[in-house]
Amino acid sequence: MTALSMHEASVPVLVRGLNVLSAEIAKGAAAAGERGFDPAVLVNARLFPDMLPLSGQVQRASDTSKFAAERLSGVASPRFEDVEHTFPELEQRIRNTIAYLESIEPASFAGSESKTIKISAGTFTGRSYLLHFALPNFFFHVAMTHAILRHNGVNVGKLDYLGPFPA
């Protein structure tokens, strides 16, 4: 059995999560249209006053995925200004993030499991950073987006969150 590479443990997982996020964002936009309210209501919705709104959750999921890939691969990520205020703008950000992730050659991740990663939360090996910080943080923001949509009556459930299963 072949060992799981850092690329395989990160990029496909992050891309899959971003595609799930994209599908849920589309359901949110459709729900606003079907129910006849301004989509900005959902884009700005929060679960609690001190939490980020849906737009901020999508932005953080994007940032977490691209910064994880950058820190592990050494390939500079694009910078986004966090100015998305509509579903189409959020969808474009997701597409741009996926394009960046898919542009990184797997060889760029070679040796990253033992690379030292220093961030404000602490110092990690690449493996520990990916498994114990980056992926949990990424999925937290994906889950919060799901929860905001669900809380606001968008018909999303567990299978939407899990997304289609790969072959």
C-alpha cells in the first residue's frame, strides 16, 4: 500500500470541500429567489452576533485552504480582499480558490510533512499543521456556512454537507 502524500491529503480534500460549499451557496441563492427575498439577507446572516456572517465563513474557508496549500507547497497563493457581498461574488471566490489549488503540482508538497510551519496559533510540523489545524479550521467554516443556510430555512442536509462521494 502506498503512503498518503501531503498533496493527496490536502488539495483533493480542500477542493472537494470547496465544491460542497459552492453547491450549498447555489442552494442558498435559489432559496432566496424561490422565497422572494433579497439574497443579501442570507449572505449577511449569522448564527450569533459575535460570529462571522455567511460571507465571512466562505472567505475564511477560502483563505484557510489557499494558505494551507501555500504554507505546505511554497507556491504563493492569490490574495483576495474580502469584498464579496453577493452569492455570485462568493461563487467566483470559490472558483478562484479551486483554480489556485488545482494549479499546484503535487511535487511541490514533497517533504512538507516535516516542514516547520509557524503561524499565530503556534509552531507545527507540516503534517501536524494540516491534520490538526488547517483541515479542522477549513471544515469549521464550511460547517458554519451550512449551519447558517439551514438555520435560515435553506433545504440543505447532511448529504449536501458531505457532497457526492468519489469513486
